[in-house]
Amino acid sequence: MAQQPPVPPPPPPGTPYAGPPAGARPGSVTGAAVVLIILGVLYALIGVLVVIGGGAASDLFGSGVAGAAIAIGVVIIAYGVLDIISGIRVLGLSPGWRIGGIVLTAIGALLALLGTIGAFAGSDELQIDPNTLEFTTVSTGPSAGGIIFGLLFLAGNVIAMILLIRSGRAFVR
């Protein structure tokens, strides 16, 4: 029969908790990284839709408006890719990308807030009167979908930012 190794003695009473072992990733960091990746994918998809819409609008509005829409779409795609990269690097506990994630979420929160305010303001639609064939402007009022999406993006960015700000100790080497 094999001999069992001796059991180590228990720690003395009153020993303070030293926290997670070095190099361990807290759940808050994982949560922030997952939110960054999800937001990045959503931003990239929105950017692709804007680029496609800009290309389709070139026949209707001319190349100037379409070019501007395509350029905005490319910027949105780049922002989404940076969000995804930041989320992946935050999973690896990269302190520089933690700061980058905080900056990206601050920008995203500001843009989501502006979008939400714009959705509350509503927009004016140009309609044609079938009887007189004259153009009239009709106010559409607040956009419920825009408000909901704006608040969801705002909440996601704020949550990721708070988690990244509060988890600074995890990134200390």
C-alpha cells in the first residue's frame, strides 16, 4: 500500500484574505470584455448596413450623399473593430487596452446619449399630398425604436466603462 503524503497544517486563525492569485482574471473584467465584444459586433454590423445603404442611395441622392454615408459607415465599422480588439485584449489583462476600452466606451456612451436625445426629438418627413401633388412636411414625433436602442447602447457602454474603471487592480503586473 502506498504511503499518503502528510496533510499540510491549516492556516492560523485570523489570516486575511489575500485576494485572487496573481494573473487571475476577475469576473468583472470578463464581463466588461464580453460587453465590449458584443457592442463592437453590433457597431460593425450597423456600419456594414450604413455602407450598403449608402451604396444603394447613390442612385437616389447622388454620389455626394452616398459617399458621405459610406464614409460614415466605414468609421462605424472601424469603431466596432476597435471595440472588439479592446474586448479581446482586456480578456488578456492588457492595461493599455483597458484604458482604450474606457475611452471607447466613453465615446460610445456619448454617441448613444446623443442618439437617444435625437430619437426623442423625432424627425420631419417630407410627404406628397395626393390631391394637390404638393410636398408637405409632417412631424413624426419621438422614435420608440431609436429611444430603446439608444438606451440599450448607452447602458452597455456605461456598464462596461464602470467595470473597467473599477477593475484596475487586475491589470497591475
